[in-house]
Amino acid sequence: MSYVEVPGAKVPIRMWTDPASVEDVALQQLQNVATLPWIKGLAVMPDVHYGKGATVGSVIAMKGAVCPAAVGVDIGCGMSAVKTSLTANDLPGDLSRLRSKIEQAIPVGRGMHDDAVDPGRLHGFGTSAWGDFWSRFDGIADAVKFRHERAAKQMGTLGSGNHFIEVCVDASDSVWLMLHSGSRNIGKELADHHIGVARKLPFNQDLVDRDLAVFVSDTPQMAAYRNDLFWAQEYAKYNRSIMMALLKDVVRKEFKKAKPLFEAEISCHHNYVSEERYEGMDLLVTRKGAIRAGSGDYGIIPGSMGAGSYIVKGLGNEKAFNSASHGAGRRMSRNAAKKRFSVRDLEEQTQGVECRKDSGVVDEIPGAYKPIEQVMEHQRDLVEVVAKLKQVVCVKG
């Protein structure tokens, strides 16, 4: 489908889904965003649903302003994927050992490494900018500087919630490695600090929703946020790269005889801010649960822990600010999923996938998400499919 335009206070809301299918609370959030004085455009992806701060699956383009709560607390959260030379025939019938080895190599949940990972010891990991990246830690908000050791030890860790590591197989039986994570606790603490600062600024007191408090250009608060935001986005990218390097090492050891090779890594943020130009204006584009899908950009759109995922290439649709969905999108809250589904439901819906099947991940059950095929159908003018993947191993925090 192309988009449907819904009237908004300052800008129309372009929706790549049926507006009738969107929850009332999410529609209200979008209407609130459309009242912001700085807004120049608002695009809504087919995985849209209510979110904390701002609607998940929204692309907010503003001139001279950025809303830290719209970026969210997992700054730089995103996906990475790598195609390997392995095929489905190389995989053992019992994948429990492989899952166990991945969980041993990469801490999940709130876990962290005993010692910070030395990227110099990782196979093929480029370290040229590593020292510069960490030297800039001294320039971030004083409020989080005491977290340096924790940030270093959490680099290369998964986290919890909807974050995952997967081994997948595509339609040609090629094996892929895929993972989803962000800036961990340091990103959250930076976000919480700046959201608190923004809420107290005088020009944010009359907004229809205090969650939409912004920073504006040419102010010290904006300069501080931009500095910390871009650093956290970089942390998230490094976090995924280190995890992928650790994951490759596991695969090398487990499939020694096959001597696996790995193609170039595909990586994309889906909670972040980017400086982009549209209709002659330099804008700050916030993708809250959306990926960049400029012409030729590779991206990753996952389903759920029992559904397929897609490797895509952007079509460069400027009406959507060169964006696409970041996944299937939730159709019910975590609490609603826990009430609705049982462990037995989880077992049934993740049949054929080597993964956790306990009460701790029932809120991530496939039934809590929108059908990924439907989401993909709604964005045929945003991306083209390069490969469809189906997971055989899924590691959750």
C-alpha cells in the first residue's frame, strides 16, 4: 500500500497502515507530536503501536529541535546480521549445545563480562577508532560518569526484553547470524538524565504532553544532548559489532570442519536521530522503532521469536523520510501477553526453534506481535526484500 494521510495540527500524519487498526492511545500520541511547533513531517510505519515517550514505529522530522523521550531510553538500539558460508545441512539435529555455547560467550539479561572485552583479540574486528571512542567518555554528562566500568563490561552484551541473538536459515538454506541490542544501561542513564533536563525547560511547560519536551538548536542543553546521543549511538553500534564477533568465534569453533566464512555485516539502528535534508531543509530526523531505508540501504526487519525476519534494501521513499518499519510491532502489551498466553502456548508457537520456553519470556511470544507478512505487505513502496530468514536458534535475555 501507499500511505494514508490523517490530518494533524501542524503537519499531516502519513501512515503506512490502516488508521483504523491503530490503537486510540497511539493515535493520540501521534496527534500530540503533530502539534509541536518545530515539526516539519511525521511518517508512521506499519508496525506502529503505543510507546513510552512517543509512538513506536514513528519518524519525526523537526527543524532545530529534538525530543529525547521520542528517541527513547535504548539509544541506538538496532540490528546486525551476517550471512555465512554454512548451509542448513551443516547444522546438527540437536541445536541445544550451540545455544548453550552462545549463552556462555555473550552475557544476557542484566549480565556483563567479568572483564571488559579487548577488541584487539577479536577475529577481524577493526580497532582503529576504539581509543578515540572511549576517550570521549570524559565529555559525556557528569551524572553518568561513575558508570564507566559498568559501561565497559556491558560492551558486547545482549540485555533483555525483545533483544535476541539468532541463528537463521534463508530460502536457499544459507545460515545467517542475527542479533538485536542497543546501548545497554549507559544509554538508558544518559536518556533518563536528558529527558529530566528537557522537562524542566521553560518553553516546554505548555506542551500538550510533557513527554514531548524538546531541546532546541543553539542552546547548551541541545549541545550536551547531541554529544551524548551520538556517543550512545556509537556505543550501541560497537556493542552489536563485538557481540557479532563473539558469535562468529562460537560458530568457528562449533563448525571447525566446515571452516565457515562470513560476508559483510549489515547493521542498522532503529531508535536514533540523524541529520538529514528534505525539501531544502536541514532536519533532525528521529526514528523511534524505524530503520533508514534510503535508496540501496540494507536493513533488517525481524518478526518475533517464532516468525520469519527479512533482510531488505531501501527504495528511498522521501514521503516516509527514507524509512521503514523496525519489526513486526507489538499488538499487545507485555502484561496483556502474560495474562493471555501460557508456557504451553509459547512451546506451540516456537516449535522447531531452539530457545527458552519458560514463563520468563511469555511476554515475547509470537502471538503478542503483529503478523510480519502483513507488516511487509504494507511497506512494499518503502523496501524490497533481499532475503527471508527463519530462526532455528533464538537466545533471549
